[in-house]
Amino acid sequence: MRSTCSTDPTYSSSSWKTSWSKSPMRRSFSLTQLNSTHYQSVAFITHHRLGDALFTTPAIRELKRQIPDIEITILATSQAAHEVYLGNPHIKAAYDCSEGVPTEVKETHLDLTLAGLGNERSLSVSNTLNGACHFFVGTRISLKGQPRPRFKTGGADKNEAIIHATQNHINKFTRLFQLESPCCDFSYNLPITPKDTEFAKKKLQDLGIHQDQRLVGLHIGCRNIQKSKFFGLRKKELTNSRAWRMKEVIEFSGRLAKHDPQARGILTGTGSEAPLNAHLQKVCSNLIDLSNQFSIKQSAALVNELDTFICTDTGMQHISSSTSTPLIGLFGATNPVDTGPYPGRKQTTIIEADNMDMIRGSEVFLAYSETLKNHC
């Protein structure tokens, strides 16, 4: 159905498309521009993945900077996304909608709800709200398993087709709300509390870590490891496309022990990586397993206590990007231009190969040594 309206002051465009969602009381508008002065209360339905939620924080910050009077409510579609936005100074409130939309939100009139994705999670939240809803990418459900185009870094022509997800979100908000040219601050907002810092420091103290010991963070897995049945009695190697190979971790650990016997590698991870890290701790005496012991913000506080952090393309890399700790990112299956550390982040080294099998422990140790020279 196509409608036209030249008298409605809230839309700068003279026409828009409307489509009915699953609920007969909800309409989803596909807009090109909005008159921002007519929107005082705006809700944003977040992406459910940790990294994707962090990618949106600069856009929310920029929207609040340019429209100070706007009230932004975050509707998180996962507990991880909710934790990312808790304590964010640029929003009015954040709600965990992973198991249903709170009654308080349902009874609140919102001038506009924005949804980052048009998937089932976003639709289930938007269908319960008051006011219009705009999906940035339409309401089509994306097909799983479709290969994403990959662009190698290193040449201008190869990178023209893709920008970092963080910059993409800012561009969408800028066009939609007719904002002025945005600033170039793409850093993430992940506020940690003194309690988070105290928790991380106590964990290290309980391990007998001395202040003069060098600490290297290692996060070598990803959230899909458990699904791929990576670790069995007969198969002690990783095959997940995003995970760093165990034999190369052991190679790195050996070189670290040889050149700096007092240094310790801190293994981070969720329950999925816990069996892997437990095995590595047995094999390498200078590695310490701290899997599944930290919340998202406690993890950021832990990274703040480290000298360097080495990580694959996973949520933990984006957490570490929110800190000032030197970061070494390992990319074999994904594109760092798209989902790597945010553009302009200092103290960042990217190691990229066609696949994770090609990233050697010796290469990572060399990058680690150079990082120490440049930043420590």
C-alpha cells in the first residue's frame, strides 16, 4: 500500500511506504528522513549480539549530542545488549526485553521506535509498543547461512564497498534525523564502575599476580565453538573459522615463557571456551584460565589491568576495544574493516590471513613484542 501526505509536518518526505507487521495494530514505516523536532521520545531496539550492540553506542551518543532534548530508551533483545547499555550517560533508560517487554514500556507512548534489524527478535518487541516503528533495513527476515562478501584490506579499491559497522550506524542516524555532519569519534561507550575494577584487581591478587609481572590477555575462541564440537577426547584442535588454533597458542606461550619467564597469559572466555582454556592451562604453565568468571563490564575492567590483549573477532575483542589497553586482533574468516576495532582506535595491531590456520604463534609473538616496544 502506498500513501501520500503533504500536510503531515513530522515527515520531510512527501511520501512513504507502509507495511503491516504481524500485529494488526502496528504499522512499520520505511522512511528516508525525519523532522527531528517532532520526536521527543525515541526508543531503539538493539541488536542482540554483544559486539553489534556496542557498535550502536557511538550513534546513540551522536544523536544525543546533536539533539540534547531527545529522550532515548534502549530496548535490548538480549541480556548482553542490556548490560552494554546499563549506565550509559546518553540514554534515559535501558530495558531487558529478551524474555518479554516490561509492562512499563508497553504503557509508555513513544514518538518513534527504531529497530536496527528486521528480524524476529525486533518484531516481537516492536509489536507490543505504542507509536510508529522504523526498521533501518526493512522487515525481511534474513536467511541464515548465506555467505557474506569479504574484502581484503590494503587497497582503496578493495575497501570502497564496505565501512565499519559503527560508522554505518552513525551514517544511518545522520540521514534519518537530518543531523549535521557527525564527529569522527567512533569509540564505544561501555562504562565500568569502581566495583568492576575492584573485582578484576582482586581476582588477579588472589592468583598471586605481582605488579611487576607482565600480563597478556588471550581470547582465542568465539561463541560458536561449542556448536562445532571443537574439543573431544580424540580431537584436540580448533576448527571453528574464527578461532585461533591451539597449537599456535602453545607456540606463542612457549616463546613468551622463553623471553619473559615472569609473564603470564590470562585466558578469557565464556562457558563455551572453558574446556579449551582448561586444557591449555594444563599444557602451558604460564597460562592462567579465567573463563566464565567475569561479566561484560568486569571483563572490560580486567582488560584495563593487562599490558596487552590478543583476541579473535568476537565479543571480547569489542569489549577490549572500549579500553585503552593495546590490542592485537586476529582475523581469518571476517573482515576487520567491517567488524574489527573501531576506526581510529590507537594502540591497535591487526593480523589478517585468508584463514585462521595461517596465523602462526611466532607471527603473533613478533607483533606482541613490537607492541611492548611502542606502547609500554
